[in-house]
Amino acid sequence: MATHSRLVTNNGEVMRDLAIAGLGLAILPLFIVADALRSGALIHVRRTSRPLPDTIYAVYPSTRHVSRRVRALVDYLGQRLADGAPWEQGLVR
């Protein structure tokens, strides 16, 4: 399917800025649009149709023994993000 548009980008921040300027719709991750949603610069257009939730993965080499530093980081991130990502706080879902 060909895209017929005056503007084409693969940069989420540019897409957000174009949507704020009224130049189109965008489906973007919350970490890119959270502030604009909170301020009212952007609104949810289709509240009943949502993309998959943001997922964060810790990727590291598969070894028999994971270093203490890597294990500490993964554990910290797991605890810190257990209740959702910071950029999702205060958003109506």
C-alpha cells in the first residue's frame, strides 16, 4: 500500500509535533505523547481502539552466570516499573 502524503516520517517526536500542529493523526508510544496528553495538546481520538501496551525488555547475553551489576539493574528496573512506567502516571487509561 503506497502512502500518498505531503509529509512522511519515521520519527515519533516529529509525528507527535505534526499531530499537535493539526497535520494528522498518529499512533505513538505513551512515553512520546504523555506530556502532550496531560496538557491537552493531544487527545485520544479512538478510546475504544488502543495499540498494545508499551513493553520494556532487559536484553543481555545468555550466560550461565549473570553479573551482579546486570542482575542489580534488572531487579531495580523491575521494581521501579512494576506499577507502570513513570510517563504513564496521571494519564486516564
